[in-house]
Amino acid sequence: MGIPKIEVDEDKVYKLAQRLWTNVAIASHFDISTDTLTRRFAEVLDKGRQSGRMFLSDKLFELCSKGNLGALVWLTKQHLGYSDKLEQKTEDVTINRTIRIELQRDDTDAPDRLGEANAASIEAGPIKA
């Protein structure tokens, strides 16, 4: 005897997919796993989402035909490959900073690995940005 099958209204799955809900949201709504949802309702989800996309497309074209400039701009960017062109100029910039790192030995009895002195410094020149 396995886990009892949870009843899920197929029409409701279709309507939620048509509203372009994610599988996670639909599964959560019915308190089932996304695996169960996709296994049992893959075709219903696909048909619902396709219907939702067609509805949005029709509404978008309707807005365009009424002269909605925002809808026209978006549609041309999405379907005709138009884009906003943003030009940026950059110049070489030199940052004049000196970085000084000093190394100091803790153990004076240890062999001197830094040369004759007990401390050494390393300096870096200008940084190009």
C-alpha cells in the first residue's frame, strides 16, 4: 500500500499555467511536489502556458495598434532585434600609489632568509586602472 494519490483539478492546473505561474508555485498551491506535478500534468502545463503566451501576444499587439509607444518599443526590441546603444568612453588612468610591505623576522636566532638585514621592504610602482 503506497501513499494515497492527492486529487488535483486538471482544469485548475491549466488555468494557473495559463497565468504563467511557475511549476514550483503551482505545486505549492496543490501541496504536491514539482516532480509529481510535471509527471502527471506535463501536457496540461504546456498547453496552459502556450495559451497564456498567445493571450499576452494578442494584448501586446492590441496596445501597439492603439499607439502605445512603450509596447511598440518593447516589441521591436524583442522581435526585430532593435536595441538601445550606449556608448562609453574610457581613458587610461594611472593611480600613483606606493604600496610598502615590510617583512620582519620573529626569531633572531633563525638563519637570515631575507639577506643581511633583519627586515626587507618591497615597493610597488604606479597602478594602471
